[in-house]
Amino acid sequence: MEKAKWMMDGGDDGKGSVVATNPKPSLRLKTEMERLNSKLYMENCLIMQENEKLRKKAQLLNQENQALLSQLKQRLTMGDQNVNNTPNSFTDLNLSGTTNHASSSSRKP
């Protein structure tokens, strides 16, 4: 049990009265702080779990994007080979523009 400190209080009536003072926080305040701390701890745990789920989802999306980019590059490469093999075919300007970066970048406007 906590020891209370005692001091004299000079009231308005001029008579001194004895008042108990306690420098430590009350039990109610301590309990409230512990409850709030537990609540914040649980919120942090939930946030960390959600972050982990989102991190895994982001990794899967990144892998999917890399696979799609690889497929796109393969199709573009196959398209360039088909265009080069058929001399009288219509040339897609986007495909031909991606293959001649070196020659176009050396020219200045």
C-alpha cells in the first residue's frame, strides 16, 4: 500500500487542516494509461499485419508486371523479325522507331 504524504493546509478560515497528497499517479490514471497502451499496441500489430499483406501483394504484382514486360518485348522482337523478313509489308512506325535509337539520337534538331 502506498504511503501518503501529509501537509498542513491553511484554509480560508485561518485554521490549518491536514490534507493527504500523493505524488504518484492515481491507480485509475495508471489503469487508463495501461488500457490505452494495450489498445495502441493492438492497433500497431494490425497495421504491421496489413503492411505485410500489402508487401506480399506488391511483390506478386511486380512479378506479374515483369512477366508481362518480358512477353511484350518478345512480341516486339518477333514483330521486328517479321517486318525485316517481308520486304513489301507495311512497317509499323512504333516498331521501327524503337529499333533505331542509335541512329536517331546522333542527329541534332
